Amino acid sequence: MCFAALILSRILVEFLFEIFNKANDFSLNYKLLNKFSVILTTILIASFIGVICGFFPALIMTRENVINNLKNKFSKGKSAGYYRQSLVVFQFVVSSSLIIFTLFVIKQTKYLNSTDLGFDKANCIEVRGSYKLGNMQAFREDILKNPNIEDCTYINSFLGYNNDGNKAFVSIEHKGNTMSDVPFRWRNIDKHFFNATGVKVKECLDLSTITNGWIINESAVKRYGLSDDPFESKIMGIPVIGVVKDFHYTSLHNSIEPFAFKYIPDQCNGGFAIIRFNPMADRAETINFLRSEWKTFAPNVPFEYQGYSDKFSHMYKKEKQLKNLIIIFSIIAIVIACLGLFSWSLFSIAHKIKEIGIRRVNGAKVNEILKLLNVKLLSASIIGFVISCPIGFFLVRNWFQEFAYRTSISWDLFILSGVVVLIISIITVTWQSWMAANRNPVQTLKYE
């Protein structure tokens, strides 16, 4: 049977391999399964499982009385019962732990995609290669004639890079005190940047009269002790002229670090054009318009763009793959646990046929019989769930350490997973119990 299962699983894997790759954006190579070492390993594993699965029943059979064996009657020792119950409990520990982990993975992925990043990622796109446009200012003026486009700015990459910005060790002056060799990261921006990106300014001087200055984020203010009056500060001898609210320029795996913008109002250069759409704009139509304008200014340069929603979503590709995989494994584990519970229910009912018949003759109701049969069976799944709670909590907490920003570990998802486990268990055992409870007691006692 193990080798038959191995052959069937091989056929199933071959059939589902490409579907699995496409659904999870994997690039697993099926040819690896054709290696001699892999084939030999799978055969040895199947042989080992076959031997183990055959050994224990054979051992039990040899310990039984020959007469009982011929009558298909086996002892009901406590050790055998504990062994069967322990296996079912273990299966539910695994499946319940996976269900808990799956629910929190789904919750965290939703959190990653729905968190406000501090700028307008939904309506902003980034176009690569803007320095090849020739007249960048003319391109900006032309596209702004389209009511579907709100603004455009140029920058040498803005968001979505784990090591974004120019980096150097600088000196920071604040009210007569100087900090030397301070790690510092920044980007040069023009006067259109904030309107084009939606990054929120917390406080700022009148920028119309300023030609050069630093606009730092809240984290820089806190880290460098500038909160009493950031405008009394200079970085590399250039004054601080504003503070922006913290925003996420990398994924939520990383905490927000001190960051600054060097404000050069009439700058018009950079390798990327950041274009902000009108929220009511037809996106496909606007993209076609931009492509046409781009071709006019740079006919030999491909129009390569990416929306910031897509860009940040791609940062969580690993989490999406994990979510898909854990859902698949959870379903497999639940099915295996249900098969174990179903088999145990058949075995238990078979050993209680005579007792059920006697109770029914003495006037026991169907719901009383169901309670008799189901309480012990369902207790295994409940025990398994209780054991799985700390295991699930440990798995979730450890996984959450990968994120600087994460959702809460709330008990409602633990309760939900317990309800799911209980419902699945009830469905699994109740049908067989109901059939046994409604069986004609006369026929049952006749054959017993």
C-alpha cells in the first residue's frame, strides 16, 4: 500500500507541479525529483513507513488470544486506547498549530498591505530613466496639461529601497553643540516633491524664500535630540528648514530611521520621475497618455514604470508565498487529523455496538447515544487544540520578530481556530455516531 501511495503521489505531484509554481510564483524544478538520490530516498522512506505500519498491528495480533483473533475480537486494554488517542491528539496539535499560524499570517499580510505608509502610494507611479528625456521640465509641463495628472517631480530613487538615499557621516550643530560623525541618509528634492508624493509636512519655514536647506523626518528629530527647536540646527553647515512626518520609505520589516531631504527648489534632474494621478483618473488611459508623451521626448528609451502599491506589494512576496504554503499544509494536516479521528470513531463504535444495542432496548434516546460516543472522541481534538495554543503563540511571536511593524497577537484568532477545529471534529464523528445510534438494536444484539 505504501508503494501504491508513492506511485499515486508521484503522478499527482507531476500533474500539480506547474499549477503549484504558478499559483505561488515559485520556480521549483521538477527535474530534481528525477535524480537517483531523490528516488532512492523516497523508496527507502516508503519502505520504512510500510515496515513500521505493519509491525505494530502484527505485534498486537501476536499478543492476542488465537480464539479472539479468529472471532475478530481484540482486547480493549488501556494502553492500546491511550496509544490511539495520543496519535489523534498529536494530529490535532499539528493541525491546530498550523491553523493558528495561518490566521496570523493572513492577518499580518493584510496589515502590511493596508498600513498607511505616510505618502500616497495608491496614486503615485515611478518612471525609470527620466534623465534621458532631454528637456525634463518641458515633459513635466506637457503632462500636467492632462487633468488626470496632479503633479510630477524628479529624484534619484525615492521609495522601496532597503538602503535608500545618499549616506555619509556628517556633523550636526544644535544650539552651540556639535555632534560629529553622525550617520546620515538623504535625498535631493525640488519644490514639487511634497505635492507629487503626498509626504506630509509637519512644520516648515516659508519655502518660497529658501534656496537650500534640510527637511528632516520626526525620527531624526528624536534621534539627534532636536525636539526643543529643530530650526536652530544645521547639518553640514546647512540649516534645517522643516520637519516631515515619519513615512515608510522601505518595507515594514525595517523601522523608520532618521532621514532627510535636501531642498533645492529649482532642481530638475534625477533618474526617476514620480508622477501622481488624480484619484478619479482612468489609470489605463493615463498610462497610455504618458507612454505617448514619453515617446515624443525620448523615442529610443522604453517607458518603464511601476506603481508604488505594486512596488511595496512585491516587497512582501516572501510573506505571500508563506501564506499560500501554510494554507496548503494546514488543509493537508486537517485532512490527516480528520482521517485519524474518523478511523478512531469507527473503531470505538465497533467496540460499543453491543452496549449501544442494550441502551437502545432499555429506552436510551438517540441524543444520549450521540453524547456517549462523541464526548471521548471530541475530547481528543479539544486536548490537541489546548496543547497547540502555546505552540501557535510561540511560532507567531518568533515570526513577528521579522517585522519592525506588526499586528497584535490577539486571542480572538485563537478562539476562532478552536471553533474551526471543534466544528470540523463534530462533522467528522457525528455522522458515524448518528448511524450507530439509529441502527436497529435487535439486529445489533442478534449478531453480537
